[in-house]
Amino acid sequence: MNIFKKTIISVLASLFIIGNVYADKIRIGTEGAYPPWNSKNEAGKLIGFEVELAWSLCRYMEKQCEIVEQDWDGMIPALIMRKFDAIMAGMSITAERQKVISFSQGYADEVASLAVMKGSSLEGMDTPEGINLSLGGSDVNKALKTLTAALAGKTVCVQTATIHQNFLDSGDVGSVNVRTYKTQDEVNLDLTSGRCDAALAAAVAFTDYAEKSGKSVVLVGPTFSGGAFGNGVGVGIRQDDTELLNAFNKAIDKARKNGDISRIATKWFGFDASM
């Protein structure tokens, strides 16, 4: 056998091993810094809604799993580079992300909201309770117009490489002074210290922080969904891993039917955020 044939066989063998890595263990990446979706306890153990749900889905798939920590801004590159096999990190399903990875069906809704410190001049904005950017219409236009006026000249803090930053950068609420941070914890700290006039993230991220810290953080304006905010949160998977994608979709179906997602969501969010 010549060297060329040996090389081809070696490459094919390597690809076969990679393609069948799920036979033994599925590695799931999460941030561990976005409570209550995912975080770490005092002992450094990964916890949260998605961590608990991940274990449940693995049981339905009858697979061993390992949950690994990954910084948010490197999450998709790490998946593509095969550091892990799937993402469960509060990642919303958006058209932009679907250009590079695939998503399972959604397992939870993630509405976004602006937050300010109590007493802020931004409290009491007259906007619809919730807006879905995908629907358009007078309510959406009214809310965006109100926000554009209210946020003019203000500094809004947000975690980098998120749907929330994309929305602020889109121009839908005018020219906003956007300040980005590596983690949501850093956003929360600068909001409470007065370096931000407002912050934008998942509504539950702010309510969870306010409850645990005792800080007077309040939600203002409407809750957001659709459009730049995507269509729920799903499992991110490499585009060529169709077998794993199907396995996750079947597991999510079972978990939803058996009430697992509703139960776990209620435990961590205080309400049923399942899709």
C-alpha cells in the first residue's frame, strides 16, 4: 500500500471516529454565567435551567453526557471546532446564527427587556406590554418610537455578541450609546453602579439578579420577542450533525410531553417558560 492510500485511509478513519463520537458521550457547552439559564454555585458546579434540562434530555437519548464551560463570545466557534457537540446556553434561534449552525426545535421562550435602577427617569414609559418585532403593526411602531425618544443620548449596557446587542445596533431605537461587556454579571454590576442608564437582556436575567442581590433593578418598557430577538431558545448543533439534531428533537418532544421542561422552567424561572 503506497503512502497516498495510507493517508486517505487514515483521514477516513479519523472522520469515522469523529462522526460516531456520540456513541459514547455527548459534550454540551454552556456559559455558566447567565442565571437562571445557566450559572455556577459557590462550589463552582454548573447549575441552572439548561444544565438540569440537559441532563434530562440526555436520559431520554440514553446517552452519557458531559457539560463543559465556555465563554459566550467563543461559543459558536468552539462548537464548530468540535470542542463540544451541542450548545445549551440561552442561545436564541436567529436567522443569522442559522447561517453557520443548526438548531433543535425551541425548548423555552426568552423575552428581552430593558432594566434600570429604581427612580430612573426611564421608568413609566407608555409602551405596549409586549411587542413581537416579527408582527410589525402600530403597537410595534409606537413602542419603537417611544424608546427612540427615551433612549436618545443614554448609555445602554449589554453583553457582547448577543441578540440584545444586535437589536441596539440595528437602529430600530435610534442611535444609542451601546456599552458592551463580556458577561451579564458585568452588565449587572455597571447598571447598579450607575455607569449605565439602562441595560438590555433576557427579562429573567434581571429579575433573578434583583432577587438574589437585593438591588433595586426594575424592568421598563415592553418585553421584546421576534425579529432580531429570534424564535425561542434551542440546542445549537453543527450543520452536518443531523443524527444528533434528530436525537435532541426527539428528546425535547418527550421532555415536553412528560412535563419535564415545564417543571424545570418553573423551578428556575418561577413560571413556565417552555415553548
